Amino acid sequence: MEPIRCSVESWAQFGLSNRANVKLLLAGTEVLLCTGGDVLVFSSKNKRLSAVLQFDTPVTHLALSERRHIYAACEKDGIYCVSSPHQPRLPSPLAVEDQNPIIQRVAGESILLKDETIVSFLLAGDLIITVSQGEAMWTLSLYKVSEGSSSKASNLRKLAEHRVPAIKAAQPHHKSVEDEDGGATIGRPVLSCIYPSGGSSSPSELSGSPGCFLLEPALFTLLFGVDAALVGSPVVLCGLPDGRLCYLPLLVPGVSSSGQRTALRVLHSLEQPVAFIGTSVAMETGGRVPRSLVAIGRLGRVLLLTANDGGGEGKVARFSEFSIRGPVVCACVNGSHVYYSTATDLLSLKLNVTSSSDQPGQPESPSPTPVSLNVCRVIAMTTTSSDPTGGAVELLALSLQGRLQKIRLPQEVDVGSVPRLPASLAGQRVKDLLAGIGNVWERASALKSIVQNKNDSLRRLNQALNICSMMLSNQKVEDQARDHQQPISCRGVTSWSCVLQEDSLMLTCTLENSGAFALEHGWSLCVHVYPVSGSLTTGRANHSRTYTFPFQKLDSGHKLNVTLPLGTGHSLSLPLTVDCSLIFSLRSLGSLEEPKLSENTGSQSSSVPTQHSNCICLPLNHTSCRPAGRCPLDATTSLSSVSKQPSSPPDPVHAFLSSRRAERGDPADPGQRSTPYSATVKVSAELLRGVIGAPGAGGGGAGVHGVSVSALRWLLSGSAGSDRLEALQTPTVTGLCPTGYTARMTVKEVTLSDASVDGALSALEVQIDSFSVATVCGLHYAVIRRIQHLLTSSTRGQESRVQLREESLRQAMQRAETLHKALQAALVPTALGVSPNSSRTSHRLLSIYQQLRENPLLIL
Amino acid sequence: MDAYLLEKWTQANNSFVKEWKVTDGRIGGNHGVKEKCHKGTLKLLQKIQGVPAVIELIQLELAVAYNTLVFSLNLSSLSDVQQSLTYTLLRALEAVDCQTSSMDPIVLWCVTLKSFSNTSHLSCLHSLLCVQWALWLASCQMQSIRHLLRDVTQEEVTASSQDLRTVIQKLSLSEKENSNLLVAVTAREFKDLLPICTILLEGLENITQENYSAALVAFLQAASLPAPRTLLAQVHTLTGFAFAKLDQPQSALQSYRKAMEVDFGCHSALYQSALVYRQLKNTQAEIEALRLLHSALVQHTEEQTVNTRVMIISPDVLLSSKCKDSIMAVPSPQLILHSLACTCVLEDRILEAVELYLDLMSSLQSDITQPVCTEADVSLPRVPVVYLEAAFTLLRAKRMWDVITVCEEVITKTMNLIPERLVLDLSEEHLLFSMEGPSKSLKHERLEYVLWAAAAHYLQGLAYCKMKDTKESVANFTRSLNWLAKVSIKSTGTLVGDQGDCEVVKTLQRLRGLALAGRGVSFMERGQLKEALRDLKLSLQSITELQMIKFGLVEVYRRLGRQEEAIVCWRESQSSSEAVSSGNLPLYLQTFPEVSLCFDINYLKKAMEDTFQRRGVFT
């Protein structure tokens, strides 16, 4: 093996009076030396002796407390406690000049414990553990030190005492070794204190107190018992000269099983005097927690204790022993290396224990071989408190000649290896991990689904808002340009169909999505149907109905047809207004309620079209202010209902029954009337010309009635029976209402001579006759609406050049005023709270209505 | 020459005695100084005995011998005392030219006392006689004392009565003092102490023979004699003990009270009265007594070093009876804390118990204690057991996370040590448990590891169950069962399981049942009713007498909609009264209603009553 070069730096040389009791202690920048007689304090900073403490008898053991009190055991005397001589001196410049060390005579007053039998002691925190040699007993005593601010105030309280019988070891080698060393060190027990790592009682800084070591909990538990491990008790290990390693858990109360009262028990026997006890990392795992306990005998036997898997037996402590060349004069541990000196050479021993389970048949792992460091005659050493993980190791050593030297050796680079888990733990760990994974997965999947739901909701909400904004912006555009096509539009077509032998009017709404966005799940088409003038027919309930058609998806460019009944036969109250709207329900966003959102929409109800707190409503065809969208529907519906009849003659029985029912069911109706009700609408032909075209052009061979017929055709166009309109020759149409009444619509050409200043004004008069007031009203309304629509769409651009005569206007005004007065008079009883249902009032209102309708104003 | 020597030796003797007394008076009396004095006087005695015995020197020699022997007694080195004493007597006889062939101390004393009967040296001899008495007292040779004292009183052998006390009453020893010669302790002090100690020892012997009434008479007489405070307190305590043994607890309590009135430091009286209160089932008083004792002990250890004024001849040296030690012994503060805590748990004083357990645990982690020798049956349980008991108490106090933490500690420490498989052969075990030594302890210890780890998981499971974390609780109960499954019990069948060795097996069995029941209930809460039913049924096989499990079963049946079975089971649970046989079980495996189950029993009761009512209407 390649020899290791290490640099040796010699610091000072002292005379040694007794080579057996040499001790070396490092305390910060100061080195405490026990040269057999006195205690020397050497400053490593200035490289010079700073103080000498003189005792009456030779000092055999030395310790330094955290508060820098020096404890010294003197031969056949006891333990003294003195404060470090440097403390009272202030670092004045004068002190630096002063080259002479302080010589302090330690008086007998500073004796802490007078006991001549003490052979060794250990300072662990605030405890002093002493070993005294009795006649046939080793006595281990525990004392608690309470240090005062000065040395005098320190006092001692005895806590416990344990005894172990001594064995007179008669070993032939002893004498020779002893003689070589020339001292009586053989007789001194070695003490060390082991703390479980991670325990509460272990001091934070162990480097300052030699003889105190950390040990990993598993091995600790194995060696010293569950009880000691649970309470984190420090354990005092005492290596006796007869080779026994005794241990004493400090905190564990006496073991319960009677008979085993003594807490001090024997761990192992090296069968040769113990030279060193310590803990070492000693594993290929690069942890910093010491995982093995090392004991070295003076004759070179090394005991290594590690925790191993016992193959089904749980963990077991493995005791492995091997021998190195002795005698071991002194030793110390740094990381995984043990450095020991055999008076002639300083050697380094790497403790490397395989963590594999030791099967009975398997040969022992080869014992590590020591490497010579080529430094001779070291009799005491200590590791400097350098960082054990990186950098070189530094040892402070005292040679046989009394030379204090610093040995610096290169640290071999450790290959960082992954700490391995023992098999017994692995099973449990795997189970734990799996359980943990299961838990996390469960939580994660729940969270994921929530997130997904939310994303989905947000996406759909976004879509809905897009559609809303599109529609709203389009509405604005549409306000300016009339013929703008809505991106999403709804058209309605009515048709008659026979349901359960009853004719019913069906409305087919076609929702066309020509916008860029698809209408997704959550949207529904809402059709609101309500009669426009239901109040006229007092007997019937004025009921409006709303139909909602939710749909899954409507892609752009697709259409959706829905068909709904508007009413059958007599229950149909015409005309009807149909409002279509798109509704997006916020509830469909998911099961979760979104109170915030509904609040928001509630507060913004003025801008966002909402009806309810939890849905968005987009009107498609709507509003009274803009009748253009709805008008064709109303008109055609009304007219088609009339015009349908000629093509399909009604079932006589049905007609009969219907009429019978109608007679009975309509008490307000003055049953037998000789003359039918009639209403008239006058429109200037000029106005209609744009629609019906030039006379004769649309009519084909219509003859004198050309204009009238084409006007009638126009009125009836777009309804169910419009395909038969071509056959229409006379300007009169008779239809059968669903209620059973017939109605007749006649268009005449009239010439009004008094209306215009320019002379005669040609006009068209549409007369509606029927025995049913409701039918008359409905048809009249339909015609008016149709013309209104025509007016609004055509007024722009062309201005009426017709100059009206003032007189006729005034006349019309007067007539209107009288009618208005009459109406108000008729309404007085109603205003006074009298039932408006009285027949008198009805008659009066009816007559007013008739007057109104019979002398209509000319629509220009 | 003689006069000079006499003077010199007298001075030397006096100086040693002075030094001794100074040291003794000082706090914490220095052992080394005393040793020095002892050695000094011993050397002096050897010097004196180096010259031929003459009557002029005999007084000095006797005094020095007396001092030496007193020092020896004080330093508890009794080995050479008898020899030295005999030699001194022989020297004395030599001085008066009296020969005797016998070396028997009693004969020797008889001769010596006769020879010196009318001399002025009799008082010195009487002092020595006290040493002899004390020596025999310390080594419990009552018969020798009787003979000796009879010789002193010079009664006829015919009148020899067995009653030592009457002899002592008649005893008169001369008490002349020589002011020139200092003695370590005056003969009078010595003589005051000896009779009472003798009577006490007699009483103690009676106690070891379980003759309590005789012991009581002796103690009562001892109490009437003058004695130092501590000794008197001990006498009262012993009286109380005898009363207690004679089943007179109230009288015993009176005696203990007297003992404490005499010397409040007499902790054993307090402890013994606590024991009496426990016997009387006066828990309140017991707890109070134990609390007082604990605080007194804690204070005592702090003050111990401050005032220890020991007598030169302490009664403790003279009364080295094991029996007395065991009566006067007071358990360690930790043990008292534990017994207090246990009492509180069993008395449902949970909050108090929690505090006590926490105190105990912190004390275990920080206080270094000298093991105190007490009776074998009162000792602190193993640390893991204390932890588990603490966890159990915390569970009852509903501090669930604390329970989990404490149990985790136990688990991490024991887990590594459990083997994959532990075969327990009961027939073999029978031998094992009767055996002492390491072979027994390893297997037993491993069995305990299993028990502790499983119990810790069980308690964790309960804690999680209480917190409604049924997933964790199921996991923990399962772990507990897994640990238990590692122990396989091999029973040969021939074994009669009435011995204590089966107790471990019973405990494991019960733990298994409890863990199964816990898991069953957890499964039920999770809605896994099939598993719940299986576990509860298995649990019922392990523990037959526990009502809680049956309630659980009823609830599962109810949830499964199996009304008929629920009713049958309910009736069963109502008819069988709960047998409280959990006496020998560890505290942490006891069942309390609030610990065992998670669902509401009252609700179940109501539901079942409703069911019955409905049935009543229908049938």
C-alpha cells in the first residue's frame, strides 16, 4: 500500500515526569497537557506556554467543562476544580509583552471531591462519573456538579453509586507491557459516555468533551435496551483493566425483574486492558451519525459493535473482533478512521463494516489492515476539532520525548454512497410509502376532478359570455343597419295539424346558429308565447306559456327545429306574440353553486341580459320597440289561420260541435246577430304599390280587381295556404275560423276625393266581416300589423308627397275626439269600481270599437 | 516513664477524639478524616498493647479500645471488631492476673466482669460491654445478648426468662466518667440507644416470623422508651405496620400519624399510610398521601446534602435488619408518581393523571436515580409500558396527536428488535418462565417487544378512529394485527394454563381481539360493512365477554339491514353481563366505553328500542 505522507509540525517540547499519566486535551485555542505532574496550558495561537497549574500530587486525569473549569484528578487525593487561569487576565498589551507563563499553585481548598480511591473520572455535561478501586470492588459513582461563577462555588451532589466486583486478572503479558511503558496506566479504567443520536438529552456540542460520543439509535437500542433508548438516557461505558466493558444507563430506573438489581452490567470482555472506547461512522454509508461502537484493548484486540439484520430475527448486534499489532498506547477516532499509536509507530485503521447480514456459513469479512503514518513515539493524542467531513485530519500528539506536535494527514476522498435501508425496515417502509402514495393519489384525484370541473365550467362560461357579447354587439349593429343578419337567429313558422282529431296550430321554431361559436350544453331555447289581445275575450284565461328546449350542442352552421302547439281550435286566441330567447343556465355549470357569480350577474342585470339570478338570457326575437322581427310571424299566423280553410273543408260534424260549443262557451257573445261585425282598413294604394307592384304586373289576368287581388295576395302571403293564392281571382276571401265562425275579407279599390289637396286619392279598403268579434279583431289587428311593418320598412328613403287637405284631417280628428270621449264615458263605471262585465258597458265599448273600425283613417 | 507515656497516649487519644468530633459536626462529615482518626486510634491501641498489660495502664487501654471500636462501628467495618474486643478482654484479664482458657466471648465476659466487679474500672468495662452488645445487635445475635445481659445482672440461671425486656429493665450499668480521658461517645448515650434497639430488633424478628401481635407488644414498649426523634418515628411506623398486619387499619393510621408528628422526615410512615388507605379503598386520601410523599421526597433530595447530622452510633448501624429496611423503605419518586397516575386513571381523574404521566415521563428523561431496594412487587414498570399507559391516558383525555406521538416513540424503538417469527411453545414456555437468567429473558423480552409495538399501533388506531380518520385507523389496526401475527403459539394441549406464564398469551389474545374490534368499527365507519362484520366476528372469538364488540356487531347488522340478526345480537349483549376480568391485564389494554368505540352507543340503544317497539306493535 502506498505510504501516507503526513506533515508533522513540532510546537514545543516539555519534560515529562511521568510518562504513564500523560493526557492531552484541546480546548479552543488552548491545549491542556498533563505531563504527569503538573497541568500545562499551552496556547496554540501564540505557540507558547501560557500557564502552569501545580498540584501537590501527580495529576492522573484531566477534564475541561463547558464553563472552562479544569477538573483534575490527583493521585491518591481526589478531584480538584480550578477555573481556567486565563479567565481573570484581561488581554491588555501588557499581557502580551509578558512572556512568562503564569504559575498557579492549586491550593487544597479547591478540592472538589476528596477520595483517595478514585482512579479515573469522566465529565459529561454537569455530571462527574468516577471510578474508584476498592478492595474487591470497582465503584462507579455519579455526582452532579453545579458550577458557580468562580471555582469556589462549585459543589457536588452525589446521585448514585454502583458497584461491580473486581476480577483479579492474572495475565502474563501485563508485566512486560507495563515495564515497557514504565508506568501503571494498565490499572486505569477507561470511561466514556454514549448518547443516542437525536435524543433530547444529548448535548448539542460533543466535540468539546472528550469521552462523550453519539451513537445511532438502532445500535443503541440493541446494546443498551429499549428503556434506555426510549428515555434517551446517556450510557456510561466503563472499560475495566480486566477487559470487561461495563455499561450503566444513567436514567433508567432499576430493572424491574427482581434479582437483577444492579444497573451496571457487563457488555463484553476484551480479556485485555481496555485502552480506548469510542464510536465510529464505520459504514460504507456516508452518514455522519456514528453507527458502530469501537473498543480497543491495550494488546491490540479491537471490538467492533454494529447493528445487523439478523435474517428474520430482527436486528441483532454483531460483535466482531480482530486483532491489530499492539501494544496500543493511545487511540482516537475521527469519522471512520481510528488512529492509534504503538509507541513505535502511529497507524491509521479504517473501520469498514459491510452491512450485509452475517450468515453463519459466510466467512468473516476480512479484518481491516492498519496503515502506517510513519510518526513514532506518540504517547498521547487528540483530534483537533476540525470538520470531519471535508479537509485533512489533524491530530495533536505528544511524543515520548515530550514534544508537542501537530500531525496533518491527507484525507482520502470518500465515494459518496447512498445510505441503504436494512431489509427489516424496508418492508415496513414500503408499506408506509404505498399507503402514503395511496393517500396522496386519492387526494390528488379528488382535487383533479374538482379542477377539471372548474375548468370545464369556466370554459363553458367563457363560451357563454362570448356568445352574449356577440349577440349584444350585434344588437347594436342591428339598430343601425336593419337588415343585418343576427349570428344566431330564430324563425317561427306556423302550420295547422290535426292532433287528436282536433285542429291545432303548431309553431315550428328554427334556431339557426350562423355565428362563430357553438352553442353547448347548458343553453336552451326558450319560447314564450302570449296572446296580444287576450283581454278582449274576457271569458278565456289570458295565459301565456313558456316552452324551454334544452339542447346538447348546436354547432355553428347547424339548425335546430322545435315544434310546439300554440293551441287547438277554440282555445286558440289569436293573435299571439312569440318571444324567442336563448337561456344559459348557470346551474348547468356543475353541481357546485356559484353564489358569487349569481351575485355578479344580479348586480349587472342592466347590462347583461339576465332574467333570473342564476341564468343568462339572450333574447332572439323580441321587444316591443322593434317589431320588425316579430311582425311577419304575427301577421302570417293570423291570416293563414283564416286562409287555410278553403283548401281543406272542415269536417261538418266537427264544425257543428265546435260551433255548438262556441255558442255555449261564449256567453258574452251576443249569439244571434243579423248583421256581422265588420272592420275596415284603408290604405293608400300609393303605399302598397311598393309591395304589390304595378297593377296587372303581379296579378296576371286579374282584370279590374287586379290591384285588390294582388293586395289580398300580399296580405295572405307567407301563410300555410299561400301556394294556392295564385288561384285567387276575386278580391274576396272567406275563411272558417278555428272557432267555427266564418270570416270574410274583401279588398276594394276606392277613390277618396276629399282627402288630398291634389284631388282624388286612390286607396284600398280592406273590409273584414264576421259574426265573431274576436275574429274580426284578430284579423284587423293582423292586417294593421302587416301594414305597420310595411310602413316602417319603407318610410325611409321615399317621402310622401301627398298633401293632405286640412279639412279632412280636422274631420278625422273630431271623430277621433268624440270617440275618445265616448270611450272615457264608457270606462267611467270601470274607473268607479263597478264591474266592467256588465252588458251595458260591453255594448257601449263594442259600439265604440265598431265606429272606430268602420270609419278608419286612411293609411298613407 | 510510665507516667510520661500515659500522658502522651492520653493526649493522642484526646486529640483524635476531638478531631473526629469536629469533623462529625461539620456538614457532610468527611469520610477521609474519620478514616484517619480510626487508623490513628488503631495505631495507638497497638502501641499500648505492645507493652505488657499492667493495671495502671488498663483504664487508658480500655478507653482507647472503646474509641477505636466505636469508630469501627461508625465506619461500618465490623469485621475485626469482635477479635479486637476479645483481645482487649484478654489483656484486661492479664492485667489482673486472671487466666482463662476459653475464647468464647460470653464466658470471657463473665469472667472479666467477675474479676473487675468491685474495681473502678468497671465503668470502662461496661462501656466496652455496650460495644459488644451493639456488635451482637448489628449481627442479630439475640441469644448472645440475652446471655450477656443475664451475666451483667448476675441473675441465676434458673430465673432465666425468655423475656429480654425485663432483663433490660433490671440492667444497671455504672456510668462513672473520667474527665481526663475523652471518649467518642459517652457510655450513657450509648446505653440509651441499646435497649430500644434491642427491643425493636426483637419485634422485627417477630415480624419476620409473622408473629405480629408479639411484635406489636415489643414495638409499643419501645415507643415508651426515650429515643432520638428519627428512631422514635421509626418505632411508631413499625407499630403502625404491626397494627396494619393485625387488620386494625385505624390504629395503624394513628401510629403513622404519630410517627409523622415526631419526625416529618419519616417518609415511610406516609407511604405506609397511603398503602393502608388503598386497602381501605379511600382513594382520595391515598392520592393525597402519595402527593404529599412525592413532594416531600423531591424536596428531601434537594435538601439532603444540607442537613445531615448523623449520630456517632446511628441506630441504622445497630438495626441492620432486612425486614426493617423493607418496611422503612420508600419507593423512588418516580414510582410514587406512577402509582399516583395509575390510581388517578382508574379513578377517572383523567386530567390529573395526564399531568402525572407527563411529569413521570419528563422525570424519566432527566432524573438520575439511585435504584432503591423495595419489595419485589412494587417496582416501576418498564419504560415502554409507562409510555403506553401515558398514551392510554392521553387518549382518554382526548389529546389524540399526543397519543400518536408517544406511541410513535415506542414503535420506532421496538420495531427493529422484533424477529420475523416468534414461536412460543407453551409447554416449553412453562419451563422457560420458571427459569431465571438470560435464556429466559431474551425470548420473553422479544414477546414484550411484540406486545408493545402492537399495543402502540392499537392505541394509534384508536386515536385516528376518534379523529374520524378511518383510513389511518384501519392501517394502524392492521399493523397491530400484523405484529401480533408474528407470534405463533404452539400449544401441546396438556398444559394447564392457570399459571402466570399464560398471562402473556392472554394479553396478546386480548390485544388481538381489541385491534380486530377497532378495525371492524373503522371499516363500518368507512361503509365497508362486510369487512366490518368479519372483523367484529373474529374479535368476538378472541374476547367473548366484551359488550362493546357486540354493540358494534349490532350496529353493523343494522346498517346491513339484517334486522333479525341485529335483534338477536342485541338481546345477547343485554343478557350477558359484562365480566370485569381485566384485572391482570395491562392498564393500556383496559376498555372504557369512551375509549373503545367510535359510534354513539346511546343512539344505537334508542334505535334498537324503537325497533323493538315497532315489533311489539306488529306482532
